[in-house]
Amino acid sequence: MNNCPPAPHFTEGWQIGPPDKTVQMPQSYRLAPGGGDVFRNFVIPVNLKETKYVRAIELRPGNKRVVHHANIWIDHRQSLRRRDGEDGQPGFPGMENVSTEARSDSFDPDSHFLFWKPGSVITPEPDGMSWRLDPGTDLILNLHLQPSGKEETIQPVIGFYFTSQPPRLQPMLVQLENDGAIDIQPGAREVSVTDHVALPVGVEVLAVYPHAHYLGKQVEAWATLPDGARIPLIKIADWDINWQGVYTYRKPVWLPKGSSVEMRITYDNSDSNPRNPNHPPRRVRTGPRSEDEMGHVWLQVLPKRESAEDPRMALQEAVMRRRLDKYPGDFVAHCNLGALQTMRGQFQEAVSNFEQALRIQPASATARNGLGAGLLAEGRVDDAIRELRETLRVDPAHLNARWNLSKALVRKGDSVGAAAELETYLKQNWPWFTSCNAATTPPFRISRKRFGCGRRMRRFEPTWVRFWQARAIWRLPFSHSRRR
């Protein structure tokens, strides 16, 4: 026993001190006393008034007896609020396969693993690797819950630790998966799915997070270098969902441009698999329920900049094109490619991808706003106005669509309509706007002494400057009517 390491010490309360901000599930959730494991997602509004940079995050589950593990996802567009309570209870069912809508107006891919299990030690991000949290963002808290034999109530709290320093280093999460190929017949013992992505830029691999359900038997991921050499990234010979977690490398694994990252997950759907939830075994396909299956290996990578373009954009394009190889007509791939092409000025290609995305999901405000912006950039003003108005009909709070519509109305010569859209834009963007009566004051009466300097104005400067610059450049009329 003398050679045993010391027992771990678990801190009571917040591990690294009081957080700068806490958020809590709006409603508690009651877990039934019996039945199987429950996998559920809860929508938690963050309610920020300005952009923050996060250096650490801690989940306090509140009821450790029943919370097995948790993932936190960032919903930039609040796109999953519509599912909250869809079955009459807080949240909505499903495992880790949470699909949120990306923004069409900025490139900010998922970058950090936000994972918790009992005993997790909170480690602040390295210098320069904070992550951005914007107003209008929701957290999606994905919980794996295990009944205890009596009714339990849970209402977790999440604490944020902020830093004033924006990120200098910008990692990205790359997902290897082939869920569409999962179709496991009863009794099958050696069924594998594979995936690969060719790297268009060199990357450092920082961490890995594999995920499968109860039929998972073996998980393996590796990299093949341009010279054919193979570098193992992870191998779990006896997969157990109860022990899943994020694995961080002691030293980042360097993979040069032209390498390929690959994964293989093997499943056992026989009676001899002690974790098989079905006796007798039944056919299992992919899906978000615990009795379905998944096969994911997530990599956190730090791309190397080789040109003026953000290297994450090339990596995102490679991932999305690989996704289209697997799933022709995929909404996520078309929408993300459209956003990338818009940022690159490839508007004709962007319009095509957004149109294909909308054929798959006609109600997507994100894709329709992207289409409107692309049409406007091509000079198709009337078409752009039509699409942007439809975006705002579907989602009246879609700020970027309102901004784009104001630009389109200026191009059309409707300065009054553009001014009205701009005023609505700013009113929706910052709740404090009407309270300080700035919206009712002509721009020449907004003194620099009051708003041009000082802590309060600097906090809101990007949106404020965007508003007044647009008015000045577009020579829009100003409404003197008081808002109430």
C-alpha cells in the first residue's frame, strides 16, 4: 500500500472560487423512481448583455446520486427553445446528438469540450484559449440520469469564470462519425463503422472524446501521415459508456498538412454482450435514445495558420465536404458551406448551398438569412428583400436578418423603411437602449462626453458604432418619436 498514490481530494463548493456568473435550469426536473436510464437535454438561457470570454466553467449537478455525466453545448441561435417542453416536461429527450443551428453571420465553430462527470477537476483554459460567449446564447445541458429507486428532483447550476482577454489561440472540434452506416442485426458481434477526414492544414491534437452507446465494444482512432506512418490517437479495447470521458494529451500531437484522421468503432449485438439492453437482441440503428446507437470520436485540434485566412475555415470546409460524401443533401453541410463561401466572397456558390439547405429545412431562419445576404451581394435586391422578410416572419428576433434587410432597403431606395429596421435592430439588440432614452435623441445631440468614452459606452461600442455609422453612411432619416 505504500506505493499507492494519495487519495484524491474533492473540494466542497466551487472548486476555483466563486464564479463571475451563475445560471440555473429555469425549472426543476423530476426523475421517476424506476425504469431505465434517462438521457435529457435542458435549455438554459445565459442572459448576457455583452460578449464575455470564458476561462473556466463548472457544473454543480445538485443531485449527484442520479447524474451520471453531462455535456454542455452552445446554442448560438437559441434554435432549440422550440423543443423545450415538447413532451410536457422541462427539456426534451435525447443523448449527445444535439444539433443546433450555426450563425450565418460569423464563423465561430465549437472549440472546447464542456464535459462533466463525478470527480471532474476544473482546470482553467491555458493562456490565450478562452472561448467567446455572446448575448442571445443558450446552453444545452445534456444529462445522463440514473433512477435511484425513489423520485428525485434535479436543478443543476452552471458557474462561469470570465477573463478580459479574448482568445489568441483558436482551437476547433472535429467530429469523426458515420452514424448513417449504423445498422446492427440481432446477434451480430463484429460490426464496425469507420470515418476519416483529410487535413487541409497542419494541426495539434489537444484532446479526444469518444462516444458510443451500450453495444459499443471497441473504439479506436489514429492518424495517417503523408508518408504513410500511423500515429495512434486513442484505443479503448473494452468500451463502457459508464466510463466515457474527455482525454487530454500530456503533449499535443502534431499532424502535418495532408494527414488523415480516422476512426473505427466496433459493436456487439449478441447475448454475450453484458451491456446489451435487449434480450433477446433486436435490430439497432442510429438514434438519440439510449437503446439506439451512435459512433463518434471528437478531436480538439489547434490548426496552424498558413495564410491570411483563418485555418479553421479550411478545416471546416473539409469536414463539411466529407459530410456531404456520407450524406448527400445534408442540411448542416450545405448551411455551413454557404456561410463559409459568403465570408470568402463566393456569393454564387453560397446562394446555391443555402437554397439546397432550405429545400431540406424550409423553416430555417439561419439558412434563409444566409440566402438573403448572398442574393443582396449578387445585386438581386428584390429577391434579397423577399427572403429577408420571410426570415423575420419566421424569427422576428433574428438580428442579422434585420440588419441585412436594412441594407437591402437602402439599395432599393427605401431610406424610411431602412431607418425603421435599424431602430428595431438596436432596440432588440440592447435592452438598455430604450431605458436611457438614447433612441429618441438625434445623433448630433449624443455628446461624446456622455457616450463616446467611459466604461458603459465601451461595453456596447461595437453595436452602437455600427448603428450610427450606418445612419451616417446611408444618410437615413432619424425618428424623434419617443419609444415606450
